[in-house]
Amino acid sequence: MKSDYLFVYGTLLKDFESYMSKFLERNSEFVGEGYFHGNLYKVSWYPGAVLSDNAEEKVYGHIFRILNPEKTFKVLDDYEGIGDTGEHANEYTRTLIEASLDNKESVKTWVYLYNLPTTSLKHIVSGKYV
């Protein structure tokens, strides 16, 4: 399955001041705010999210439509530690999920999910990173 959409919930958020959030802004169109069913954790200075089957548990963020998916996802995958090389190897996986926009419209979108144990991490109960 393919999608040109990306759900972000941490350092790639629209108003987050970082080089990579600016890269995403230049290479995508902002679609809107939304959520998916999951839990959010404080990993370090950045968050990590995992999926949940509980409809009450939500992770909130922004949805973008990627303009050049092949090029843009390559850069973002490297940033997110996808694959088994680099300082944070396999820390996240890029997974296709169903997310909801605030207007209740459903979108098939990629999201970077945390791929390591969360038992020692602080749970961000609000589901919002900032």
C-alpha cells in the first residue's frame, strides 16, 4: 500500500523550530491537525509513539502531503533512524496507519512509530508533544 501522507507528532511538527521540520515544510503541503489511536512517550528531548487498540488513547499531531515522496521519505527515514545503521539504528519504523483529521475525515498515512521498549519511558498522557 502506498500513501503520500505523513503524520508527525514530535520534532517534525509544523511550528517546531528545527532544521528537519523546516525541511518537511519545504517538501510538503500541510493538510491539517489530527490524531491516531496510540500512546506518546518522552524518549529523550524527543517523543516516541506506539499504536493502541484503545479508542480513548490518542496521539495528536499534524498531517502533511509529501510532494516528492521518494526523495523526502529517504531523508526523513535517515533522520528517524530507520534501518540498522547510524547512531539510532532501528529506533523507529515507518508504518502505514489510519489517522483522523479534526474534521473527522480518515486518512491513510505514514507515521514513524517508536520501535524500542517503552516500559522505562515517561508516558505523555495528553498525547500532545508541545
